Amino acid sequence: MPKMKSNRSLMKRIKVTGSGKLKYVHAYKGHHAPYKTAKQSRQLRRAGIIDKTDYSRIKFMIVK
């Protein structure tokens, strides 16, 4: 049986924090940026944390 390969495109998009949470950068930040409200642009700047319900699915893809 060959080794499992990790999803390299996903590995470039998420980072594992020190406490084990999965952090990602929000999408839709640059497209149509002038038409977004200041609140929306400010909230998109912050990093997002992947929900715990998705951990098992994501961890399967980032097997090392």
C-alpha cells in the first residue's frame, strides 16, 4: 500500500496554530474591493479559524 499524500494546495492555504487550531486567510478580499463596506473589508483582513466540525475532514487531507 503506498503512502498517503497530503493535499499540497490545502497545505499552502492553512496553518496550524500552537494550540492545534487551523487558521486560514479569508477569500473575496480583493475582488470588487471599492464596493465593499469598510466593516466588511476590515473583517476580511483578520484570519479565520476553521470550525471544529471540519477538523476531521481537513486533517485527513493534511496527513504528513
